[in-house]
Amino acid sequence: MNKTELLTKLSADADERLVLARVMDKLELARSRSIPTHTFFLTLAQQDAAARLIAACGHPAHLFWGGWAEAERRLCVFLPDWMEPEDFIGGEETPITALTLTPSGGEKLTHRDYLGSILGLGLTREKIGDLLVGEGLCQVLLLREVAHVLLTQLDQVGRARVRVAPCSLGALQPPEQKTKTIRDTVATLRLDAVAATGFSLSRSRMSALIASKKLTLNGRECDKSDHTVEEGDVLTCRGLGKCVLREVTGTSKKGRIMIVVERYL
């Protein structure tokens, strides 16, 4: 199968095909020049699509990295044979950096406030990773190549004046995320069964939500209740929040599948 056929087969639409074409270009560059390469920041759905492409290409050495352990938006990085993942993440040339935005006067600003002001500078969303909004500050993960734009041009968010300063990745302060661990058994790893457990709903109610396209799986809309969920999959339901299938731990004496789901509160 040639490149054109592969991209066509794996892409859900024209936009996704363009994303995968750019991912493929980075993979081919890493292979041909034996250097580390990386994409822009990918959404969960784009990461899922990239993972399928990588599997189809024989699982070349790679990692998804967003600057901190629980990052949602991540780069897809292709590594040459001579480089280990930790060398890329901890190296001086890592393409991700961070900035701390501190508003004056103690104004309470939201994720939307910060992101709107950043994009208002003419930057595209793919250049910006996660925004970690805490008490009185926001730490922005972004590509190093555009950090100077915020450092020299961003001085206001909403009506608040802000100070922008460099921040090492090791000094990030992710806001505390409250979660609930759910241990249960399901008859099958179907989407409706796992989601019903994660969101504490009946299976019939969850099936109705899935059919009405209110649930996404790894950032991608999924309206098939019988879709199989795998460890690490992220389920988001409109109005209910997010949960992750953390583990499939085995089978009970009654033949049911034992799972561990983490729900974000």
C-alpha cells in the first residue's frame, strides 16, 4: 500500500487526512535523516489517528509528549535509533517550553480568557499545548519557537494586566484534579457498558446518550454502543464530564470482566 492509499484508508475526513499527511512527513524525515522530529500539538482525536498510522507503519520509535505527565494536547515525536525518550524529554533542545502568566490585582481569569488573548496575538491553536490555570496564575505549554511572541506582545488578558515570565517544565504546578476510582465488573468491554460504569448510569440510559452523539471516545465522536473500549481510552460525555478506563484486571468467578475506571470530578 503506497502513502496515498494508506492516508485515504486511515482518514475519517479531509481534515484528518491533512493531519496524518503532516505526521507521515515527520516520520519520513526522521527515518531518512536519523534525527528526532515532531509534529504540532495534537488533540486527543488526532493522537488517536496518529497512533493508527504509526501502527500501520510498523510501530517506529515514537512518543506522545505534552510537557507534563497528564497532558491532553501532545506532540507526536519520532526518535532515531540513537535517542531514548528520556533524552528527548529532558534535553536542552526539547521543543516544548512553558511560560507563567500572572495577572495583576488578583483578577480571576478563566481558561477561556487566557486562551482567547493568546490566540488573539495571531498564534494558531496547534502551537499551544495545555493551559494550567491555577490560583492567580496560568502556566502555558507551547512550542519554544513561538514563546517570544507571548514574552514580547502579551501584556493583557481581558481587562487585567499580566506579567509573562519563563518557567521550567520542572516547575509546573498543575491544578489539583479530583478523581474517583471505580472498581466494577462488566459483561463486556462495549462502550455503553464501560461508560455506564464510569458515569454511574444505567446501560440503557448511556446507550441513548451515545446514540444522540453526546459521547466522545479519545476526543472522537462515537455513536456505536458496541464499540470495544481499551485500557487508556478517554470517555467524555457532554454534561457529565470525563472518565478513563485505567485497567482491565481479569475475569471474575462468574465470568464478568473486572475493570478500574477513573472518573474526573
